[in-house]
Amino acid sequence: MNSAPPSPFAAFDVSKSDRTDALTLVGLTVTYRTRGRDREVLQDVSFRVRRGEAYGLVGESGCGKSTVAMAIVRYLPRNGTVKAGKIMIAGADVQKLDADALRELRANRISMVYQDPGRALNPSLTIGRQVCEAFEAAGATRDDALHSALDMLERVRIAAPERVMDSYPHQLSGGMQQRVVIAMALASNPALLILDEPTTGLDATVEAEVLDLVAQLREELGTAVLFISHNLAVIGRMCERVGVLYAGKLVEEGATRDVFTRPRHPYTVGLLRCLPTIGRSKDRERLDTIAGGLPSPGSVTQGCIYAERCRLADERCRREAPPPYRLSVAHGDQMARCHYHERAIELPRATPDAPVENQRGPVADSSAAVVLRACKLSKTFHVSGASLRALDDVSIDLAGGETLGLVGESGSGKTTLAKLMLGLLTPDAGGVLELDGAPLAARVTRRSDEQVKSLQIVFQNPDSALNRAHSVKRLIGRALTRLTGLRGPAIDTRLATLTSAVRLPERYLDSRTRQLSGGLKQRVAIARAFAGEPRVVVCDEPTSALDVSVQAAILNLLADLQRERGVSYVFISHDLHVVRYLADRIAVLYLGRLLEIGPAAAVFDGPQHPYTEALLSSVPSLNAHDKQARIRLSGDLPSAVSPPSGCVFHTRCPRKLGAICEQQDPPFLDADADADATSGEGGAAPSAAHRIRCHIPVDTLRALQSASRDALNEVSADDQSSRAPRDIGRHE
């Protein structure tokens, strides 16, 4: 029977939480004072994290997730104040601690890992000095700290810790930096570890390694984890329970399996529908989105804070704030602040599906003309007297109206290949570029205006592409004038269309980009790239900084523009769910070499190159039946200065045959046929072909990968009924 307790505090026994919880928040309300007015950014937030438990906190940017973390450790900015509520950490009331007690709490009972490890490390100190300081702060002597630092670096799976101890942060990869930060955070064996977007921007394999590490250390040390992320699949893998935050208020909470299987709040339903999950593609359906945007802090004074964006809302919702309805469901209690929580799963779509006649655009035509051709592209950089081969003999074609997804770890050559196509880098001698069958000059400065207009780019970091001093209107307007020749009212009409398509509110048109969030900046960059009529757009991680709701709108926009205009994309991303949704073909790069290329469905469904198989196994998934056995790659990506002989992947390959892999460069095999068949020098085969560069015969790869999937299914079936809650989503 549904019930609404008179107060959200009713579910919390604070005296009991002192003994059983690592963290308890009761009625937490936080205000920021801006322009002489206090604005509530958190309203009456209550939840607990039990000892040894992992609790996920999700929501769009601006919902208050990081403010929760800052309030817990009392790191709020000067204009931030805890207006009401209680924060308990391992039995200690944080708000009542004096300076010495607060310092002791931060040193010994709570630690935090931030999104950007590079900014958390001091660039002027060695890794060893910084890790030792963490142990010294916890009370260790200098000698003990040195010994403990080495032991902890080994514990977080850092090879050759002695060498890493002598290194500076800039000499380590992003994944290595994050492991160092985690080692520092665990130095005091804290009761609570707060992870604020710890895997954003990491490759799929590195992300999986970091998540495995956190899960393993949590099991060993019994540390409770508060995991803050906008990546719902990561939360599904890592956390037993989840709380959904919207505009500073906790709108849903419960066991992760219950919330993600049957959400009870329309906002949670909307977030889940935005995700490009397995089985969804641009040719089958458009992603659903969440209309509108977050309300300004403190602007909603009555009714449900989500009412203006909710497609179930009525006058009752706008008049009465819903209480926290609590239900007893499969894996415990589930709370939702919605008057119509039983109907939330029936929420109507906000984004209509594409018309049937438009479901399949020009990409369905296998005879579409090749727009862009790259043949035998290589690129060598000279660094400190050494030659670094960033790209090695790569050949690809891009058809009209097609999306080619480029995937691979950082350092695999994805961005280098894109820059060669755009003329931002000059290829080594012997490389050929063609646009519509005509030679394309290597440097952009030597290309015609029409060729420059035909190839545009959306960068991963919009700050590198947008002038901070100019208004949004001027940035997009200048691009429209330069690329289309439009003037006067026509500019305003086109500008309105573009900004609406990328969900950029009109109130931001007069803003400078330095006044915008990262997501808003990226929307400006995308609008500017489409200001003209490009033939090819290179998208370099265009959605990595966006919330899932905005990401869905951008992916829909890209798909719609492709259907309407036949534009082609080269799409670079480490989010393989996004690549699977948008791409027609996939090219897999490793250490500058093309290891696999083919239609998206063929590449994702298999057989795959062992490296592709490892990449796909690292991707977290919301659905238990979509999970794969995690394939762990040994070691790190080799240096491009001295790449391995033979197959460049043999030093990490879990399916290595032996000497042939070490000595001979493998040929391309036709993955569509059971018999081995090479596709020609440099891999210049028909664009529809699925080809794998490997010594292992295709039929053998198919059998090995099928056996691995069958073994996982058997383990999952045996363990499903007896698996403990703490193992949710961590099927190995």
C-alpha cells in the first residue's frame, strides 16, 4: 500500500544511523548568496550511505550533485551556507566540528576523488612526494609513508611503482593519474569515499579498470562510496542504491535494480529513455529527450519542481508539492516525489519518432558515391629527437550520408586521422586525400573556399574553438555570413533555426562564451559547424561534456541533419553506446594502425578483432542481459616511438597465437566469410566489407567469442538468484 510520511525525516533514525551508516544526510538545505539574495540550490535532501555500501547520485548538470559533496566535506564556497539539516559522517556531526576536528575528519575518515585528476595533482611535485604526503597527513612517519605509498600504488595496479614515484603528473596518462589520486584518497582507509565523476573523459578500457579497482578496494577495505555521475550505466554497474537529484531535490531513491527497471518518477524515466542503449540506432528510432531546462535556483515556490517539464503534470502538480511516496518493492523501499508515480513508466514521449519514410536515409543506399577518400595516410612526429609514428598506412572511404565511427584508446591515432582529413596536419609522403573524386590539398590553407566549406569540425573542447570575447549571436552570425553569404533578416531566421535545433535558449544569444557552461559552449560550437552546408563534419567527442538529455537532443539533431541533407560524419568517441547508435560503419584504431573496419552491426555483433572484443567488453550496460565478460588487457598502450614488431597488439592480446604474432604483420581478413581472404594492400577494399587485421582465422575467432558469451550466460543464470546486492552490475 502506498503511503506518504508526514516528513521525509520520518524514514531516518539518526541515533541508529550513528552506528550503522558511513553517511547520513537529513533535511539538507544549502543556499548560495548571489546579487544580494539567498537562492536554495539544495532543498530538504535526505539519504544515507551504509557502511561498505556504494550509493549513486545522478542528475543533470546544475541539479546540485557536486554541491552535496562539497557540503558533506564542508568545502562550500564563501557564498554557500548550510541553511538547514544535519550531516553525519561515521557518527560525527560535521556542522558542529571545530577546525581541528574537521581537519582530523578530512584526514582520516573521508576522502574525495575529483573529475579531473590532473587538477588534483600538484604539477611541481613528484608522484612519490604527493602520495607520501597523504600518508603523512594520516599520521605516518616519513619512512613508513614511503613504504605505504609504494604498497598502495601496487594495490591500485600501477606497474613499476618505483618509476612512477619519481615521475611528475604530466608524464602519466589520464588513467594512471586517476589511479594515483585514488591511492592518495585511500591512504587513510576512510569510512567514506566520494567519487565525483571519476571516469568522465576516460577511455572505455581505462574506465573499466578504474571501476574494477574501486569495486575491489571497496570489498577489501569495507569503504562506503558515494558515486556521483551523469553516466547511468556506470552507476548501474557500481552501486547498490541510487538517488536521483533534480533542481536540488531528491525526487527518487531506491535499489538500483528497482529504480532502473521500473522508475517511479517521470524525470528518471526521461533520463533512461535518453540513453542510446543496445538495440537502438538512428535508423530505427530517435532518442527521447526531456523538454525544457532546469528552473533557476529558488524560482519554484509551490507545486512540483518538475511540473514545467513533465508530460504527466496537471493543476494538482502545479499547486501541491508531492510528498516522498514510499513503496515496498522487490529489493527494498523505493521513494518517489510524484503524485502519479504509479503511471510514471507510461510517460508519453517528448520527441516523436522520425516518419516511416525517413527512417532510412541515404546511408541505406550502398551505391552512394564516395565523398571523402583517404589512402595510405601516415603521420610521423619528431619529439625530442625521436620519431613517433602516430598513424601508419590507414586507408578509409566515406560515402555520402554515412557516419564512420572512429574508436580506440587515447593515443590510437583517431584525432590525428581527423586532422589529416581536415588539412590541419600534413601527412607523410605517399598519402592521398580526395574530395568527390578530386585531389584534396594536404593543408587547409591551400584548399579552395568550397573545399574548406565542405569539411567542418566540432571539437571536444569548445573553448579551443570559440572566442571568449564574442557573444554567441556574433559567433554563429559570422559563420553564417562567411559560409553562406546570408545578410540581414535571413541571418536572424537561420540563427533562430540553428539555436532551436541544438536546444540553446534565446536568452544566451547575447552572452559571451566565458559565461556559459561546458554543455552550452558545445551547443554553440555545433551550431556554428552547421552554419554553412558542409559535406563532411568531423565530430571529435562532441557529446562527452553533455548530460544525457542534451546528448540525446544533439544525436537526434545530427541524425536529422544527415537525413535531410545527406551530410557525412566522421564521429570520434570513447562512448561506444553513442557510436553504436549513430555510426553506420566502425573503424577501430590501435597505436596508429587500422585493426578492424566494417558495418556497425557486423562489428558490434561479431566476430571481432581481439582488441575490439576487449573494448566492447569494457562498456558498462544498464541491462544485465547485455553485459559481457570483462576482458582485461595486460599493460598499457605501447609507445608509438618504439611500437611492437609484428602485430602491434600482440603485447596485450589475450588470444595471442605465438611467434607469428610477434614477427609478422597480419593481413586483413574478410570477416563476412568463413574462409580466410586478404582484402588487398593497405586494406583498400569495398567500403561495405567487414575486415579484421589478425592472424587468427575468422571462423576460429567466431568460435572463441561465441564460447566466451555462452560461458558468461551460464554463470549469470547460475548466480542470478543468489547474487548478493553488492554484486549488482559487476558480472565478470
